[in-house]
Amino acid sequence: MMKYPKIQSAHAISNHVLSVEFNNGEQKRYDILPLLKKEMFLPLQNPEFFKNVQVETGGYAVFWNDEIDISEYELWINGE
């Protein structure tokens, strides 16, 4: 099984794009627009809520609350 870099930091850089820095020094941008088709992610449409992104302890995901998170795998594979 491939190991993916862990998330070091994440910031909202627009109303729907995250800038994510990984522990290997790489940075990627991740657009959440495709996720907004899923009901679980709808609160991220609120720019104030979206800005409150946090990195999970250990760098395995970013999250906003107990229901909404995005894994390091998803951010690494689909970030640009």
C-alpha cells in the first residue's frame, strides 16, 4: 500500500479552493466545487465556514467539524 505525504498546513485561498502544504515540502491547490454535489459538503458553500479549515492531528485529513473532512489521499491525488 502506498503511503501518502501527511498534511502540514491548509488554508482557504478563495471561497472554494484550499492551499495544502504536505510534509514532503510540496504544495497543492484543491478545488472543493466537485464535492458540493454531495449533501455532506454543502456547508462548505459558506465562505466564513470554509475559512475555518483545520488539519487533523497527524496530518491525515483536513476538517471543519465532526461531519466534514477530506483525507490526505484525496488532497494529494486530486490536488494540483
